[in-house]
Amino acid sequence: MAFQLPDLPYSFDALEPHIDARTMEIHHDKHHAGYTSKLNAAIEGTDLEGKKIKDILAHVSKHGAGVRNNGGGYYNHSLFWSVMSPDGGGEPGKTTNIAKAINRDFGSYEKFKDEFANAAKTQFGSGWAWLCVDKDDKLFVCGTPNQDNPLMDVVEQDGTPILGLDVWEHAYYLNYQNRRPDYVEAFFHVINWKEVTKRYNDANEGASNL
Ligand code: MN3
């Protein structure tokens, strides 16, 4: 079974005014669709066919640039749509595991926000900012270039990404032009903390000790 482009879980204009409908439409229907079809083309007839995307990414250094770039692009955008919501934004609920973990590992929501925003603003060129969980259940923020992500065996610090922000120009240029910091600030109004919490709990067997 080839990889399928996931539907957006909301309409193109659902995240306005923070992310505009035209950007969402092109981003999903052209960019994400492109990564999906190119990933399928790159693995067709190889032993990667039928493998889970996380398993492909975990050994991505063994494969060519087509698998790395398009496998990353496929996974990263699938995560990205899910961690935004028109009902999102603000801080995660104080009793949630993710809120407790953010306080434990960053000191406060504001400190986490500063670190994540800084990673997004300072990522040189195209790439992503991530909030991840490491093997010891600790949260960390990082940035990766291009379509790399912390699941790949090519990054400095590996972990499970639970929140990601696309800082490629195609993600914001129509509405924000060169003002990446404004786009990064807007992202905090649409973060789907319910989904991030779910991803945190799934990543993290030790969540029960919080
Ligand atoms: Mn993108």
C-alpha cells in the first residue's frame, strides 16, 4: 500500500487570520501531495515498500536523498496539520501531562515558548523547529534543516517529535513575506495542545510518573 496524502482535519480557511487559506491550500494540495507522490516513487520496487514511515526514517542514512527528503516531507507535514487547530492556542491545560512536563523541563510555558520560537526564527534557510521527547522522557527543543526530523538517524539529538513548525518560506511567504517572526508568533495561536498531549503520552511510557 503506497503512502496516502492525509486530508486536512479542517478547512483551508480554518486557521485564519493566523495562517491564510491560500497558503494552506497550496501547502497541502501541492507541497505535501508532491512529497507523498515522490516518496512513493522513490520506494517503489524496493524493500522499503510496505514499511512504516517511522521505520524508514529511523534508518534513512542508508537510503538516497529522494527517500530522506520526501519521506521527511511526508511525515513532517502529516504531523504539522495535526498539531494545529482552529480551537487551539494558548497554554496547555495545567493538569495535562504535557503542561507538567513543560514546567519540569523548561521551567515555565513562557520559557518553552521562547526557546521554541527562537529555534524557529533562527533556523537558517528552510527547515523545521521541533518539540521532542527523548529516551529518558525529557522534552527538548531543536531545529532541523530541509525535511529532516529528529526520528532520522542523521540528526545530532534524536527523539520523538510531538510538535513541529514548518519554517520553509512556502509555509508563510504569501501572508507574511519575509516576516518569519510574525508567522512564528501566530503559530502559538493555533497549537492543538490536545493532540500534542496525546503524542506526548503515546511517546512516553513513563508519563504515569508525572
Ligand atoms: Mn512545508
